[in-house]
Amino acid sequence: MKFALSLGILLICEFAITSGKDENKTFHATNEWQEINDGQGVPAGLHIRINLQTGKKEAKLLSDEEDEDKNHHRNEGALTTVGGNVYGTNLKETTNNNLENSNTLSPESLKKIKENFKTYNELKESYKELQQKFQTDAELITGLIDEYKNLSREERDHSLSLQEKIKVQLRILEDLDYLVHQIDNALWFIDMGGLEQIILPLVVNETNINLRVKAVRVLGALTHNNPKAQIKAFEKNVGSHLAQILLSSTNTEELSSALYAFGSLLRKFPLALQRILSTSGTQALIAVLEKECELKVKAKSLTLISDVIVEKKLVLSNYADSDNPLAAAQYAELNLAEWLKSNAFCETVDVLVSSKLYELLDQPDLVEYFITGLESSIEICQSVWSKNPQLRHTLLTIKNRYMYVQDEFRLEIAQQIERLIKDLYNSINHEEL
Ligand SMILES: *[C@@H]1O[C@H](CO)[C@@H](O)[C@H](O)[C@H]1NC(C)=O
Ligand SMILES: *[C@@H]1O[C@H](CO)[C@@H](O)[C@H](O)[C@H]1NC(C)=O
Ligand SMILES: *[C@@H]1O[C@H](CO)[C@@H](O)[C@H](O)[C@H]1NC(C)=O
């Protein structure tokens, strides 16, 4: 989304900002905004704002009301965050010309500000810089990409240590993560080469896990509910890179963000589902169910598989009134059952659920994910699951445990398990084994 961004910062300054060079001329404040000339001394207790559109600083007297207000709220962030993270929520949500934050600054933040921004000229310079660089989200993104690219050179020049470089990289990724949730921003970022030049090298080759995880997360944000970005990412072979992470990693954060990105890439994208799940994708998702990692990560993986199964069913059941018969035909070709079976999905889930009984008992939210996953894949796995008394024992134990508690959530899950057991064993529920 592009909008002309004009950032005005309003401060109730409780200290005089003077140029230090020319204190002769003092600003005479009125109730109206007036431009402050270069080098003019500004008395204490005025509203000061800097309009990034003009680059000029303006000031006016505080009204009584605002004076009152000063005693009530403090916001320490406004000025100091501008330097580091100007693209916070305020910016995103503000389309009016002046973003005005009334602030009363605590002594500590005042001190900080005085340290950071000693003179108006310095202030003005930093805002001018922002003004020049960052007018719209698109420009913000371009600026971040440039800044990122500069880092390697600065590191080579030894003007930046590796630690510092990583810190800045993380900050840039954080900002990008925020920005690319917007569909247009994501497409702009990809068009500017951000995917190939920043994200993929990190996802594929980076050794610092924090950077890798953040990059994967940005990938997820880029493609989430964004069909055009999904196509572009798919063309860059993102699916197999993510599958590789799912196969090799055991880190919870990394696996979680890879599953998020994988889901974002695949959802409602039958061509990618076909290409990726028919090759390493299915194996990768099932590998997560098998490996040493947290149960909640496994729950996410099973949920993704289950969502794809449900998505296919939904599209096909709506086939008659579908206005997109091509998509329906593509979904019809997804041979999920075969891919899952050939990667021992049913056996893996069977072993997993049966062996994790005691861990699952105190985690009803996870149980819900697992039961929902089992329900969605029952048609594919019934023949395997119905033969294992251990699985049945597990399901019954959890159900019985949850059935008799004063907890509506557990009770609902118990009922869900009861339905599952009925479906699974195709008969009336036998309480005892
Ligand atoms: C002080 O202000 C007066 C009147 O505005 C001006 O003539 C004079 O040059 C100023 N002095 C300095 C040092 O700038
Ligand atoms: C990147 O480096 C170039 C060349 O030194 C410089 O002109 C530009 O301002 C830098 N960009 C950022 C965003 O730091
Ligand atoms: C990862 O590193 C290898 C070896 O240096 C290189 O050939 C490849 O292009 C890199 N991949 C990405 C996506 O940067």
C-alpha cells in the first residue's frame, strides 16, 4: 500500500532546544504553528513538531488542556523509536498528514533524548534523512534492502563487526516481517529482488540460527494469503528449501516458522501442492512427526497435512457450483492418500499418538490438534489405525480422563474423541478393551 507519508512529530518539550550557535534570536511562540528558523533558540514548554514533508520545524504554545494532559500520560517511545524503528504500528495505521503524539517525557527519557539529539540541527538532519529516504512503504522497503546490502561491504571494510552486522540484519528482517504482511509490500519486496538477495541466501546458507529463523518467518509473512507472492516464491524453489529445513532441523523455533512458511506457500495453491507434496514435501512433513522435537511442532505439522486434506475435500465437494473448474481438476489430481501412504504417514501417526499418551494427557489443546488431524485423515488411515489396540487404548484413556472433569474444553474434546472412535471402529463404542 502506498500513501504519501508525512510524519510530524509533536513533542511537548520541557527543555529548550537551541542551536548553540546563534542564541541571539529567540522564537516567539503563539497559539498557531510557526516555522522555526535555523539556529533559532526555542524556549521551554512548547509544542515542537517537525513536518517531514517540508523538513521544517514548527512550534506553538501549549494550550491549557494539553498542559493538563501532560500530567496524565507519558509516552517514552515516540522520539527515541523514530531512529531505529520508524515503521511501527503508528505509521502503518496513520494516513493523515501529521502523526502527532503528545508526550510528556519522563526525566529518564528526557535525558536519553538530550543525549541522543543535542541540537535542533542534528534533529533536523536525522528527520531530513528519513524524509528523503522514506516516503512510502515501498520506499521503506527499498531503503531496508539497500541498508541490508550495504552491510556486507561495511563488514568487509571492517567498519562493522560480525556481531553488529547480525544485530542490524535482525532488525531489518524484523521490519520487513512487519511490512510484507501487506500484499502490495510483499510483491514490491520480491520485485526489488529481496527474496533472492536477502531471504533465500539466509534460508539456505546462513549459519546463525536466529537469522535463519527470522528469514523463514519473513518468507511466511511474504506468502501468507498472497497468491501472487506464493507463485513467485514457488518459482524460486522455496518449497524444496523449506522441505529441507523440515527434514534437517530439530530446533523448535526453526521448525515452527518453517511450517508456517510452508503452509503459507502451499495453501490454496494446487499446483504447488502437486509439485511439492508429490516430491519431498510429504516426506518432510512426516519427518517432523517422527523426529525428536516438541509435540507442539508435531501438532502443527499434522495440522498442515490435515488442512490440505480438508481443502481438497472442500474444493471437490463444491465442484458443482465451482466457478473455477480448473482448480477443482487440479485438486482432483492431488494424490494425497498415495503420497501419505508411501511415506508411512498412518503408521507414524499411530506410533506417535500411542506413545505420547502421558504427555498428551495434560495438554488438551494439543490433543485437540491431534484428534482433528486423525479425523481428517481417517479415510486414508482407517485400515492401519483400527488394527492397533494401543492407539485405541490411548484414545479411550484420554477420553475417559477428560469426560469426567469440570472443564468444558476437555469435555468437548472427549466428545470429539468419542466420535472419532465410532468412526474409526465403525461400530458402537465399547468402553472397555
Ligand atoms: C542578534 O539579533 C539582532 C536582531 O535580530 C541582529 O541584528 C544581530 O545580528 C544578532 N546577533 C547575532 C550575533 O547574530
Ligand atoms: C548504502 O551505501 C551507499 C554507498 O555508500 C550509500 O549511498 C547509501 O546511502 C547506503 N544506503 C543505506 C540505506 O544505508
Ligand atoms: C548457498 O551457497 C552455495 C555455495 O556457496 C551457493 O552456490 C548458493 O548459490 C547459495 N544459495 C543461495 C540461495 O544463496
